[in-house]
Amino acid sequence: MLSQLESPAQADIIYPESDGNPMADNTKQFRWIMVIYYNLEWLFAGDPNVFVAGDLLWYAVEGNNKLRQAPDVMVVFGRPKGDRGCYMQWKEGNIAPQVVFEILSPGNRQTEMNKKLVFYNRYGVGEYYLYDPDKNDFSGWLRSEGGLDVIEMGDNWVSPRLGIRFDLSGEELQIYRPNGEPFASYLDIQTRLEETQQLLEQERQRAERERQRAERLAERLRAAGIDPEQVD
């Protein structure tokens, strides 16, 4: 059986796992990246074939380590969950991320963002969303036969692939899950968890008090010569 061998030049190509740039330039950008990333992780936690990543280098073409981008958040349907040092598309069934998000910071330049749009358009992204939290400016592009087209989204736009809704009517972008629940921060989730744990503990204590009260009543009945099991 003959097998095709990888050329020495191709085998020697290194695909770095970092581009040397920070994930975020400030706390606001970092917060938005984390909110979108973790909420999408939670949304697709039950599907083993939806891969969600943040600030992961995506190499689009084998043999070229210059053709790359690191979306702030990307979602890939049809690829398994799991850790990766980078996303090499030819090793991932040649599946490009279908949805990507970018969160602007003051350090981003228009030329840089134009290059990102060209890259996402050229290499198969289906939905691209760009948010500037300082200006509360939200833009989106959706793939058609001709490539990525600007979305006329109005105040409420639902992502065709993710099913999430973007509400632009307020002073800050709001994102909602398909069931209508808003995207929450880690702090929000932690607070809800603690409140739930407190309620469960209160219920446990109430049940324990009821159990002890029932035991005392049963002891009194037995002391009076009455079988508690015979009492309705």
C-alpha cells in the first residue's frame, strides 16, 4: 500500500499557539469576552459536537502559518469539545468556525478590523458580530451566496445559527438565550448559586425540624400506649 508522505518543508512549519498579543486591552473588553464565551459554553454544554473557544489562534490553510486570526470568541459546529493549543482547520474536518465575535477596545485600528472582516469572509465564517462597548455600537455580517453581507438587524436580531437574541434598545447591548434568559456574568451565576444553596439549606433545616417534631409526637403517643403507626 502506498501512502503520501508529508513534504519536509511542510513538516517543518511551526504553527505558534500565541500571537504575542493580550486577549483584552481593558476590563470592559475582557468582561464582554468572558460573558459571551461562558454563556455560549453553557448554552451548548449538552452538545459534545459544538466547540466554543476564546482568543484561540485559527489557522485556515495548511502550510501557511501567516493566515491566521484569533477571534475573541468563536463557535464551531460539528467539532468535538476539548482542549486545543490552536485551531488548525485542516485537522478539524476542514470546518471553519461558523460564528465569530470581536469586542472592540480603544487599541483596535480600523485597518486591523478591515483585515479581520476580509479574513472571515474569505475563509468561511457564516456569522460575524462586532461590538464596541464604549460606543454601544453593534454590527453584524451574515453569509449569503456572495459572502458576508451587513445585517440590517434593528433593535432585536436573532442569530440564525446560535438562536440567541441581541437587544439594542438600551444603553448597553443585551443578549438573551433562546429560552429568553439574559446572558449572565460569572458573578451573577455565582450569586444565583449561593442563593439557591441557601434556599436548599433552609429547606433541609425545615425538613429536619419537621422530622424531629414528628419523632417527639411519636414518642408521646407510645408513652400514652398508642401505636403511632395506627394514627391517621
